[in-house]
Amino acid sequence: MELRTIEGNKLKGKKVLVRVDFNVPMDEGRVADDTRLRAHMETLELLRRSGARIALVSHLGRPRGKVSAGLSLLPVARSLEELTGWRIGFCEECVGDKVSATIGSMGEGQICLLENVRFHPEEEANDPVFARKLGEPFDVFVMDAFSAAHRSHASTEGVTRFLPSLAGKLMEKEVKVLSAVMENPKRPMVLILGGAKVSDKIGFIRNMLEKANVMLIGGAMAFPFLKASGMDVGKSFCEEGTETVASEIMETARMTGVRILLPLDLVGSTSLENNPKQIVVRSDAIPEDMMGLDIGPETAELFSTEVLKAETILWNGPLGLFERDPFGEGTKRVGLSVVERTSAGAVSVLGGGDTAAAANLLGFSKGIYHISTGGGATLEFFEGKELPGITPLLACPKSGSGVEPL
């Protein structure tokens, strides 16, 4: 998948609209985690050096088409200033005369952040009139928000119909790495699946069954598979009605020669209140009053052994309730084995916000080859779906998918 990118294009003096994902966690009016700001730094630095005049557009939270003071991007602009040391302007609108005046007054290499685009209901409706207004003050559009690429919104897809559109460096990296893993993975390929719900990942699992050699399943994801294998899961969270899907997936894996490994043992408790008492049990002997909250030590060892044989590792979803001590140990143990294998040359890719959060909290994020910024976008990419925020950026765009290149 080849994209049109910002490199090689003469952007000096051009007014450039950049879609970023600054949907960051906030705490009392301040940015609590600037990871998403840092993710766009390479794009912003390149645009500054090129002499472009840069306006950033993003959403924050879910204001549902109404102005909400608590979801203003002004504090994000200040955090971006602190992070970079650059002067970051702020425009209290994202369309209209104020935007035109702001971008018109900026010098080459300067940056401003526009107000939350989701203050307008037309954004999520991908209203073409709004998309045209969004693009009117600009010469070029740069899509750098891979995490929003599965959304057909005015600021991700609609605006590409009115402006020449290019991929930013973050978008370019995401598509390059994920495409390599999906289309031509080095083998053996190990797929690690966790998190809470099977239903969110059915398409992803079915498509990746054609690519993977081994699937390791933990977290609450494992319980429908355990139930489908005839085991009781006690009070463990098990998404209703998913045992049939789990059975179908296991049968498909059997027919295609993909090995599925389920937990042999679990760490759990009868309650999560106060200091929960830790219990380790066999997966086929879960007490009826117990909930499984992490993979057990034997399972962590089994999973790690498989990881250490892999050439490609794709991981989506933590393997336990990692936020609560002591139920992150299984995820940590497997994570450290992924880091070890990566250092030996394997390609490891983590996708999904919870997986990235677990890697950061448990201390193994820096050893991973690539941590995707996408959640739903990453899953849909691996399902093989066409993402509306990427299609207009293709080097050979489909008819009607966007304005011709610069």
C-alpha cells in the first residue's frame, strides 16, 4: 500500500491543514498524558522545516456537536508549547473567517491549533458543506491521525474532496508497518489476543487466521473459548452468546492448521474490593464463586515459550486486569518475552489503547518494535477493510476518492 507523502512536495509558504489526534486524557484542565502529542512530532518538525504555515485540527472527547468548555483544545495547545518549546497559536474556531484571519497572519514554520472540530455536528455527519468550509483557507491537507482513519468524518475524509491530500509521517509509518505484518509476515507468526470482548475482534481474528501460525488467547477473551471447550468459568466475565463464535474460530483454526493455546491456569479472586485475595487455579477447575483476572504462571510460561520462537508477533488486548495489582503479572511476563524476542530480530506490533497502556504501566513499551496509535483503526486495518481516512492518500487513488496530488 503506497501513499502520497509530504516528503518531496514543495510546501514552503503553503497553508497546510493537518488532521492530528489530540484526543488526550485530561485531568483538571491539564493534559494528563502527552503520548499522542509526541506521536505527531516528526510530521510537525518536517512541516516546520519546509516552511509551511500549519493549522492542526483534532477532536477531544464526545461533545456531540455542542460547544463544551471542558472539552476545549486550548489546554492542549499550551501543553504542546511546553513539550516543544515552540509558540503555538490557538484559534477559537475551526471553520470560518477567524480561521482564515489566523492562518493568513502566520509566518512560515508557525503552528496554530484549531478548536475542537466535534463542537460542530457536521463533523461526524461528514457534511460536504462543512468539509468544504474546513478546507477553504488552506492549500494542502495532511492526514496524520491514523487512529481516526476508520472514521468517515469531515476532517478525516470529507476535506480530501476539496484539497490535495498527503499522508503525514505517523500515518506513513503505521501503514508501512501494519501492511508488512498483514501482507507478508515473517514466520512463524504469533497472534496474542486479550481484552474483554470477542465480538469486537471477530473480523480481525477470522482474517488473521489466514496469516498466523499460533494464537495465544488470554484475558476475558479466553472465557468463551474455555466454555466452548466444556469448562465452567465461575464468575469470570464472559461475553454473552460468544461461545458459538469461539467454537467456529477453533474449528477454522483446526482445519487451517493454526494452533490455539488457551490458559492452563488462572489467577483470580472472589472479590475485587479492598485487597483481593489472590487465588491460582487450573482453568478446568475454576470455583463457581471465583472470577479469573489474569493468566496463571504456567500459562505465562507457555505463552512466553511460543513468543520466543516467533519472527512476527501481533498483540491486541491485555492478558489480565493489569490495572489492579497483582493481576498484571501475566501480561508483564509475556510482554518481557516479546521484548526479548524483538531484541533478537523479531517484528513485534502492539495494537489497541489498553495494550499500549499495559505496556507503559508494566514497563515493556520501549522494547517493542511498533506500538500502533490506533484502536478500532488497527483492528479494521487487519480485518482488511478499506479505511476512509487512508483511501484518498493512496498513490493511485480510486476515482472520486480525493483531489489529485500536488
